Amino acid sequence: MDEKPERAAAREPDLGAALRRARIENAERADAVAELREIEAGRLALLESALQKVVRQAPAEVDLFELTLAPGDRPRVFLDMVAFIEMARDRRTYRFFQDTLYGRVLIAESPKIDTIVAACTNYVARRLVERERALSTGVSRSEGTDEAEAALHAPLGDPTRAIPARARISRAGPRTAVPSRRLARSLAAAFGWLLMAVGAITLVALVALATRLAWTHGLAEVSTRALGFQPF
């Protein structure tokens, strides 16, 4: 009557079983992630195919746009060097971004491809108009092409895009002023070296003259008394 039932012995932990369960969970999680990535890449590939028609309509001489599907942990469709589309965390919503001087800007966000394609089309149109404005400034090819192309490739919102290439060149000064400044520096350096040489020669001459006068007016007599003869 007084005996108490013995407690069931505690089950010892089984590391092998726990390791098997962890491997199964990891495999299931990896399969789920791989499936999500495949879905994400497939949707971005559909968007890239739709944007091909837009990019092909751009003039043949324009090399601003390079439509590319970049794989990775976060696959993206690059429209140019600063604009790209990626999927949101739900793997359903497209997000159209642009990197600007002031940070990354969200241009459009929608789960519909048509909405993103329309936003990209407007973006391409704006870039083409800015290119036309930059090239219509009348700057010569040898002086203004580099500045115009740099303005075209600058992100939207960059203050330098609003400054015409001619104005930026005028602020920097004419290019012919650079050789003139170099010639002036060379002449100034040569003149300074000449002054230093003349000064050194004059100093040596003055020291020699002072020594000669001192010898003539007293040092000769002192050396004769001390040595008994005149050394010079």
C-alpha cells in the first residue's frame, strides 16, 4: 500500500535522430527557397521579354540602354546602368528602382507587368529627350561630346544634368588657357633659376673682394710679423 509507482525512466536524447530531422528540415527549406527563386527568375524573364520590344524601338545610334537579366540571390533586370527592376519579398510585386545622386528612388511598384512596362517606357522616353537636349547645345564635337555623354549617363535628379555642356565648359575656362598657364610657369621657373644663379655669383664676388681688401689693409702685415714672410 505504501509503495509508490516508479517513474518511467527519462528517455535519453538521440543525437543521430536529431541530426536526421535537421537534415530533412534543411532539405525541405532549401527546396522551398529554390522553388521561390525559380518563380522569381521566371517572372523577371517575362518582364525582360516584354521590355525587349521597348528597347528595340530606341534609335540605333543610342547606346544608353543595356537590357540585362542579372542572376544571383536577388535577380534583377537592368534597364541601364542606374535603373533596374527586382521582385519584392512576396515574389509577386515588381519594383522599379533608379540609383540617383541622392540615393535609390522607387519609380514604380506593381504586381502587373503592364504597369512596370509603361513606367519603363516613360523612363526610356525621358532619357532620349535629355539626350536630344544635351546634343542640341551646339558644342563642337571635339570640346562638347565628352561632357554631353557624361550628362546623359548621369542619373536622373543629378544637378549636373540641368547644366548645359556649353555652360560647364565656360565655367571650366577655355582649354587653350591650360598651355598658356604651363608656359607662364616654365618662364617663371627659368627666371627664378636665373636670379638664383646671378645672386650666387654676386655673393662669391663680394666675398672675394672683401677678402682681398682685408688682406691688403692689414692681414698681410700681420702674417709677415707672425711668420717672418708674406705667404701671398
